[in-house]
Amino acid sequence: MNSSNHKLSSVLSRITNKLQQDQLVSTTLHQLREKLNADRVVLYYFYTHWKGQVTFEALSDPKYSIIGSTGADDCFNFEYAKLYLAGRIYFTDDVEKALINECHRDFLRGMQVHSNLVAPVLVKERLWGLLVAHHCQDIKLWQPSDIDLIRQYSKELAQATSIANADESISN
């Protein structure tokens, strides 16, 4: 095989692997959304220091799409990050009654969120992103089993090749 064919084969192989890995992440989010019976489950990736965007989503209805959205950068700070780095799972059944910053509440309102469930995606002791479930139609009373599920899925996603090796694949 000549050099250009080898390079093309290598590029095609990486693209195929990336698509398969992306499908795994997408399938995982859809499974979690169904099990939680939530309106939206998203994977939020921090591309720089506490700034990021929604990179994957699973929806009960396309009207709930927020793909590509960036977070409330003014609200998410090192104090929040420290809690998630420690493995904190955050949930609120009703964002209107939650003890959160008003900017965070406004941010959630803007996305039609009534109930919120968030788990960190920790890769190599680093906060890679957040796995987030939203209920938008009405408030949802999150159950201990829901919290266990999102914890389990966030750990599984952290081990997915496309996430665990994200920094390396960007430089290749």
C-alpha cells in the first residue's frame, strides 16, 4: 500500500471509529432518557475552563432541542466545579423553589426546565462535562433510583473511548 493510500485508510478508519463511538454515546443518552422518563438528556462538554456546550442530546420531542447551546457561563464557577469534581449529583424537583442563583434559575427557565438532575462526567480526575436530565412539561419528583441511574450512566460515559480519549483525538 502506497503512502497516500495508507494515510487515506488511516483517516477513514478514524472517522469510522469516531462515528461508532458517537453512536454509542447517543444510544446511551437515549436509553437514559427513556429510563428516567425525562424530556431531555444532554451531554455538556467543557471545552475550556468552565465554558462549554451541549454536544449530544436525547429528546422526548424535538421542540426541547438545545444542541450546541452554551451554558450559563456567568453562573457556573469554580465553587460549582469543586462540588462536581468531588462527585456531587445535583437535583431539583422544582427549579422555581430551588436554592440556586437567580442567574441559574433564569438560565433554566430559558430552556423550559422545571426539574433538573445533573451528574459529573469525570475523566482522569478532571471534570470533562456534565450529564444532565431535564423535565420540561411539569415538575418531576426525582427518585433515588433516578439518581443512581444518572450516576451509573455518567461513569459509563466517562469510560467511552470518544470521551476518555477526547483530548488525544483532538490533537491527532
